[in-house]
Amino acid sequence: METTHRVHVGDARELPLADDSVDLVVTSPPYPMIEMWDEVFADLDREIGRALDAGDGERAHDLMHAVLADAWREVGRVLRPGGIAVVNVGDATRSLGRFRVYDNHARVTEAFADLGFDPLPGVLWRKPANSAAKFMGSGMVPPNAYVTLEHEHVLVFRNGSRREFEPGADRRYEAAYFWEERNDWFSDVWTDLNGARQALADPELRERSAAFPLELPYRLVNMYSVYGDTVLDPFWGTGTTSLAAAVAGRSSVGVETDPDLAAAFDDRIRDAPGLSRDLVADRLAAHREFVAGTDADLSYESDHYDTPVRTKQERGLRLYEVTDVAERDDGWRATHRPYDTED
């Protein structure tokens, strides 16, 4: 199996892709009303900068989401019918005149619903706290303290009716996940993503991209696509979504305005062979640990691995590893083979 991975330096509001050409979107846009993104939004619409300078947070928030809405329209154009769009976004707290929360997740949900997408159950991703302080405002004295935001929203939308596959589609059943993975991944609160594999050579690039941990898009790619699908990230950053797609056996397309961020992917994609093998080995080891510790009835046997599984749908599950990556004129090609525990 081969997959391709392309990045375009450009604007998410003008995607260089054909209609209905991608199967899954996984992205994390600049968060409106987070100060590190003020300049980015103001460069796209000067009225945003004027609203911020005037202390008019509500107008600035509206204008920022109007910019994002143009990108979401493009997502709707290029995403195939039945395809899934996943948007990781956090709300913002800020004082412009008065302190308030800016509900970014609600605005993004509204924008996708206006485009005809069906909102599906999403996830609260509780991020590791960087500080022991659990309060904002007046501290220990009521009533003017505020809850600290320690979670982000993983919003899930479907473009129309459920996606259909041909009967017995091997690439779909090989892309199955283990029963216990399904229970963890499809829980509505995630607390186990700490970003351990999110390492960039240049810390300044990580600061500019606000990159999410690899485990986040890797999990989502496995949840909402099958082998050989194409995954798009219109707010690509340093390519974490593309790297996740590569190690998961999917093709990818990224769109990024900053050429320096786009160039950083060349170093990251070269790590795909070792990274993919580690990830699939970890998944299989975790399943065997589950088998050893469960009292559940495991009445099926895996077709490809020496282990029982809980359900019939897991029997055909097959894990793939990247064996080689090669640079081409239009991006990168990754070669995959089935993971063999005997190698």
C-alpha cells in the first residue's frame, strides 16, 4: 500500500482541491480571541484589529468567526458526501472592557450547521494542566473568581448521510479498532492525551503553530476514516495531522499560510517508519494486556495476530507500518506493509 502527502502554502479560504476530493478533515484553526492569534486575524480583516483596539470584543469575535466561516465553506465543498469533519477548538477568556468567555465551540458548531452538516457527539479533551493554580479572578474570596478552562472541544460533523461502502470492503474491515479501543476513543471525555510524541526541533515553530499532540489526530484518523482515505487539514501548522495520517495508512493534504511551518514537515515525515511501528506495536501490546486482564468472553480469534478478540468485527483488523518514505516533486510518498510481530 502507498499513500501520498502534499502540503500547499496558501489560504484555507481558497483550497486548491477538487469538489468531493477528501474523505476526512481533521484540523485545529486559530482560536478567536486568543491573543497569540490576534495578528493573524487582523491581517485577514483590518476591521478585526480596529475592533480589538477599540475594546469591542464582541465585534472582534464576530469578525474572526466570519473569517473562519469562509474556510468552513471550502471544507464543505471539498469533503465528500458522508465525510466527517473534526475541529479541535478551545473557548477563550479575555478582558476587553469586562471579563467574559468567548464561546468558540458554539460558533463553529453553528457555522457547520448553517452549511448543512449534521453535528455529531463530540469530545471534551481535558488537557494536562501546566500550573497548580486552579482559579482566575479573586482567588479565595467569593464571588468574583472564575472557573479555569482546562479543556478543549473536539467537534464532529458529518457531511450529509452516512458514508456507504461496497459489501465486504477489505480496507474498511482491516481498519477496525479493538473493542477496548472503541470504548476509550468514543468516550466523550479524553484525559489521556499528553503530547509525549509531539516534538519539534524548533521550539519557536511549535509556539507559532500551537501544534496539538500526535495522538489526537492519530486517534481521530483511525476513528473516522479507512485505509487509503485522504485526510485534509486546512490549518496545517507543522503537519501533525499529515504525520498521523501517514502512520495510520491514509493519504493527506495540508494547507498552510506560513512557508517556514510547511518546510518543517520534511524532517518529521522521515520519522514515520519508526513511529508507525512503535504505535502499532503499542496498540497490539495494549490489546494483549487487555486480554490477559479481562473476564469477558473472547470467543473470536484474530485473523492476523495470535490473540483472541471480543467481537466478530475485530477478526479482520490488520495493522500497517510505514517501511519507507520518499520525497517527490508534489510531496511525499509513504510505502506501507502489514505489521508482522515476528519481524
